[in-house]
Amino acid sequence: MYTITVFEKVLDKLEAKMYSFDDKIEMAKFAVFAENEGAMVVMNIGLKLTV
């Protein structure tokens, strides 16, 4: 599961919305679309550490 957070300015307030995707290509397409619409996109990357 891939998660991104989209920050948008709505009525002079900053709003954050989280979206989840099963496919990283669909996530990337959505991120590009959101950025083209003027939003700031943050991709949340989870790393597994093994010791």
C-alpha cells in the first residue's frame, strides 16, 4: 500500500488529505495530476529495517 498526502490551499486555509493506493504507478499518476493542479504532494515511504 502506498500513501501520499496532498496539501491544498482552500479559502486561505491549508488542507491536508491522505490518499492510499495499491499500485505505485497509479499513485505516481495521481501525484503528478495533483501537482499540476497546484497542490503540494508528499509521498510517505515506509522502510523496513532488519537487524
